[in-house]
Amino acid sequence: MNPYEDADLFAVVRDPYDRLLSEFYYICRRKISNWWDVVDCNRTRTHEAEYMNEWIQHKLQQVPTKAMSAQDLLNYNGHFTPQSHFLVSFPSQVRMVDYVLKMDNLSSEITALMKAYGGWAMMPSHKKNAARNETHDLEARHFDAKTLSLFQERYGHDVDILNDGMLR
């Protein structure tokens, strides 16, 4: 039984590079307990590109390269799950949502979606992740070749989605 059978569904996608960096900084700066995360982070090294790459590579090597099981989704807390896995069923590749909105344009896109459905909703102003509010944080341009290769292997489809591969 599908509780969403007669519903129109939407999902919000985020730039996959920003999503990965956000997780790094969240775990390294904001995480209080480590019971759900097997890789602790050295909070004194969050501005070192070499350390960030090592940490991310370690995490990415743990992420399955095939469709994740329900247990995998729980183990990775959804944070390292490719966004495409929330949008497309595996292995059939059937799209499961009707609308894919980009987080960078969320306010205008949610307003347009609500207007199309004859409703209204006000999107509150978006607050940046409190763990990423420092001006000297590392960025995707600091990813080294190995990190980029692992990233592409696991999140290449997410990059395609963000570049309108599934937004229409």
C-alpha cells in the first residue's frame, strides 16, 4: 500500500558539494555526541584542506556505491545518502517525486509551486548552517583529486540532477 499514491510529491535538492562540506563542518563543530557517527573529527583542524580531504575520503569510502538498503540509510543518517536515492527508485530508475526544487532558489520555487496549486505559503528567510558561518571555511575548490574522484563515483548523479538532469 502506497500512502502517497494519489499525492503530488516534491523534494528539495542541495548542491552536493555544499551538502558534503556542511556535513563535515556539522560533525566537526556542532555534533555533541558521537554515538551515531563512527568517525570523530579533530575540531582543531577544520581549516586544513589536507585534513578535510582525509576525513571526507574516509567517510566516502564507507558509503556503498550501489543502491543503499534501508539499514544503510539508517547507518548513514541520510547525510551521506545520494539525493538521487530519494528521488528515483532503484533499480527501476522510476522517478518518485513530481517536483524537484533547488535549495538555492527555495523561496521563489516554493512560492511558485504553491501558487500553481492555488495555495499560498510564505517561506521564512533561510538561515545558514550555524556550523558554517565562518568566513575562512574551506570550500569545494579545496577538494583534492582523490576526494573529487570518490565524490563523482558516489554523487555524480546528484550533480546531474542539480544541473537540471531531473528538474523538469
